[in-house]
Amino acid sequence: MQYQKLSLSASNSQKEITLLLDKKDQAKGLFISFIGHKKERFQLNTIIQHLVAETQARVIVKGVLYDQSSAIVEGIIKIDSKAQQTDSFLEQKILLIGEKSWATAEPKLEIKANQVKASHAATVGRLDLSQVFYLQSRGLSYNQAVEMLVAGFLNPKLS
Amino acid sequence: MSYFVDKKNYNRKDDDFLQKEHEYALGWADDTSKYAFKAPKGLNADLIKQISKLKKEPKWMLDIRLKAFKQFLKMPMPNWGADLAKINFDEIIYYLKPTKKASRDWQDVPDKIKQTFDKLGIPKAERSILAGVKSQYDSEVIYGSLQKYLIKQGVVFLGMDEGLRQYPELVHKYFGSVISMQDNKFAALNTAVWSGGSFIYVPKGVKVDKPLQAYFRINAASAGQFERTLIIMEPDSHLHYIEGCSAPIYTEGSLHSAVVEIVVAENSHCQYSTIQNWYTNVFNLVTKRAVVAKNAAMYWIDGNIGSKTTMKYPSCVLKGENAHGEVLSVAFAGAKQELDTGAKMIHLANNTSSRITSKSVSKDGGLATYRGLVYVAPKADNCKSKVVCDALILDPQSRSDTYPSNKIMNRNVSLEHEATVSKIGEQQLFYLMSRGLTEEEASTLIVSGFLGDIVKELPLEYAVEFNRLVSLEMEGSVG
């Protein structure tokens, strides 16, 4: 599947994106990332709407929040009763690094067809400190280690 | 609901019997003209004063009721969730008193009511594994008993009205402390007109080793049921409380709006299990919440099968360090049913953990919704929460929604949420059918397995009942 990539910035921090699947055999992928600093606030809503049968969608949202930045991440998968045999997935992953950073994640589903596969996953958490420690034991500074882990978090292998 | 009706003669192959079952096993409604006191329809301050007077309540309780009634009138209906427009508050009977006093001895219970209880199998259940039985027949506790060794240990298990009479200080201290009347419109309504429910007090260090059980049942047509349950657990105590619900057939819609408050003190462990099977014209709008102290744990096991509309989100306020909260919620939404269920976990202290598991099945045009909240306060470090929601949709007319909300205000947290909606796997079906099962039997087996988590948490009698309920719901689901 081809992923369209989008990164949000401080000047473009509020976004509502609709992914419309209205043609048979359509497959759409979307990868959205953002990095927040200071008091930046991100507000994102992704709407995946399956109107016809045999369509496929993947939406991945990844955010890293430093300092006092925050994010309100919403998303929904809507599958119409006509849209049988659809396959849809929504993922929201937020990394909280700043001491006063915070986030809300609301992945929703509205499913009106029965022959479907629809799922979502959300995680909110901090960096794995054992991974930071491992990198530090290999000679990296704390900041370098964090930077490397954040880079890995934001650049997953998409297939 | 067959388990209580005809346990011995139950036979899946008996078509006539199943036909009757389908019509609804508990489908009888009592003639209410024989009740000792039946309030007129509708609600006003005078009626509340009358209820309070009949119950011989202290003045402070009447004041709370009247204040809550004002609050109820003031508050708007919830503008989210299920459609509640069909509730007509003026058509509901708010208080019914079937016999004049609560009787402890089975012999004293009037025949008419005894027959109903016999159909439900309550004395049988009591004789076997249950430590005490409290039944709410409409609004008053009619029959209740508690095994002696529990009384010796200082455990109190009474109807809420009796609890208020015998332990006014405790009730005064804790009533409304977990769920205030300002919480929501239906909590306010309950506070104004509450009647019955259970009052449980477990003293320090006491471990109640057998589950305590209450059985609630709405009987008269158009009756509201507003039971109020208060469970107070002192430090180092242990309790498993079970509440079962079933209601007979009606012509008009009924309203059930309960409030359950639980105070779980340090190092205590509380489990609250419910199997709800209201008839499909009942609005079931319930507020349930527990406050969990340091090192304590609260488990809500919540099975929802019946009712027209259910809105119920058991919650844990994790107030002390290392507190743990868990909700296991199971919903089976059939024709014309809307089950809006879920859970709330409020993390207020360090190292608190929670887990929500939700399983729902929708069938014949039913709508099953998961609605939940995980909140981690800015000052709560090292919290962990995991939410898993699985849904099965059995036919093209049915619908499943998921509305989770995760509000994380602290970075030292691990929150995981996942949800899937799917159908019954073709391969699983094919495999079972190749082993000689019909499609219907195979589907029933898969659905029972899908909902299986709840069965493990229930005592044997309830587990058997739950499995029977699921198979009955699945009858005729294929072809």
C-alpha cells in the first residue's frame, strides 16, 4: 500500500483530514507525524469513511511531545452498511517526553456492516528507559540517545 | 433465562419449550391492585415526603431527597449516548410497597410473591452456595437472610432502608460521598426517590469467603426501580457481591435507574458482579462508582443481555497509591436493543493500574456501543492502563460503535488501547461444521467462547445461567 505522508508543524497544528473510500478496490494509506515544542498544541482529527465494499485503509498518527506541548488526537473509522469486505486500521501513538506534556487520544469506530475487519490501537507513554540506558552504555549521551529513539519512533518501515 | 425457570427439565431439543422461552421466560406481570401501597404516576415533592414518611426516615434523609429532586428538575437530559427521548417521567410509578413489612422467615412471605420467587429459584440458590440473599421485589426488601457466621464477624448485609434505620451514622457519612446528586440527572432522580438496594458493611480484616447475592426484579407495569446500594469496606477486608436482574413482560416502558456506591479502604479487595437481563422495554440507566484507596483493588464484572436501552459505565476512582481497578464488560445486543456500556478509570495517585476488557455482540439489528474513559492526573506518576475492546457483528443489520477517550496528563505512563470489530471467522465455522456441528451450533459455540472471559469470573450457578442466556439469544440466528 502507498502511504501519503504528512507532517504537522506549529503553524499548521490544527487539522481535520477525511479519507474517503468510495470506489471498489480502493486502498488508501496515510501517515501523519508531529513534533511539539514549548507550549505548542496540536489538534488532529482523522476521519476514515468507507462508503463502498472491498476497500482498505490505514491511518497511522505519531506524535512526540517535548516541554509543555500537548496534543488532542481524535480519529474515527466509519463503515457504511453497504461497505462489506472492508479492512480498516487506525493507529495513534504519542510519546510524552516533556515533563509537562500531555495528550488525549480518542480512536473511535462506527461499524454498520458485518463482513469487515476494523480495528484501532492507541498508546500514550514515555520512552523506554532501558533502551535509553542501552544506548548510553554504548557511548551516546542522554540527549543523543533520546534523539535516536525519537527518530526511530517517527520513521517506521511502512509496508 | 431458562436456568431459573425449569432447571431439571431443560432440554434443547424440546421445540415447544424453546418456543415458549423465546416469548420470554419470565413473562408475567403482577396485578398491582393487591400492593400495600402504590404511589400515583408521576413525581412531585409531596410524593417524596410521603415516601420518606412511610419509611419513617430521619429528617436529614428527607432533606437530601428534596434537594436532589430540585437538582433533578434543573439538570438537562444527557445529550450524548442512547436515545432517551421516549422516557416519560410523568408516566412512571416511583414507589410500590408490596407487603407491609420485610420478613425474614420464608413461611411469612405471601403466597403470590412466593410463587414468583419459586419461578426464579431463589430459595434453591440460597441453599446451595450463596451466603445471603436479599431480594428486591419492586421497591422493598421482602425476604432476606444472612448466614450466622457472617453476622458473628460483624458483617452487615441489609436492605438499604433497614441499613438506614439501624446504622444511620454510617449511612449519613457515606451516602452520596462517591456519587453526588450533582453527578448526572439520573443519579439525582435516584437520590430523590431511592428505595431498596443493599447496604453492606465489612469490618476491618474480615474476609467474606462466599459471594453475597441480591436479586432485583421489576414487577408491576410502568414501575420505576430506583435501588440504592452502598458498600463500605474497612481496611484489609474482602468481598464478592453479586447482583442479578430480571424483569417480567410489560406493555409500557419501565425505567430502572440505580446508584451503586462502593468505598474500598486500604488493602481491601472488592468484586461486584452483575448479570443484567431486563425485559426489552426497560430503560436501564445506572451509575456505579468505587473509590479505591491505597493498595486496594476493585473489580467490576458487568454482563448486559436484556433491556431496551442500557447506559452503564462502572467506574473506579484510583485515589490511593498502588490502587488497582478492573472492569470486565460484556454486552449482547439483540433486536431493537441499544446497549451503551463501558468503563471509566480515573488515576489520581502514583503507581495505580487499571484494565478494561469489553466484549460485545450485536445481532438482529442491535446496537452495541463501548464508551470509556481513562484519565491520568498530572500528579499521578507511573500509572498503567490497558483497554481492550472486541466486538462481533453477526448480521448486516446490526451495528457496533466504539468511543474511547484517553486523557493522559502525565508523561510517566503506559497506556495501551486496542479495539477490533469483526465477524465470526469462516475458518472457525468451517472447522466446527466439518466436525458435525450445524452452522447454528457452531456459531453459538464461537460466540460463547468469545464471551467466555466473563464466565470464568462468575460462580458456577451464574456461569451456567449466562451460557444458557447466550444460547437462547443465539437461537434462530442462522438462516
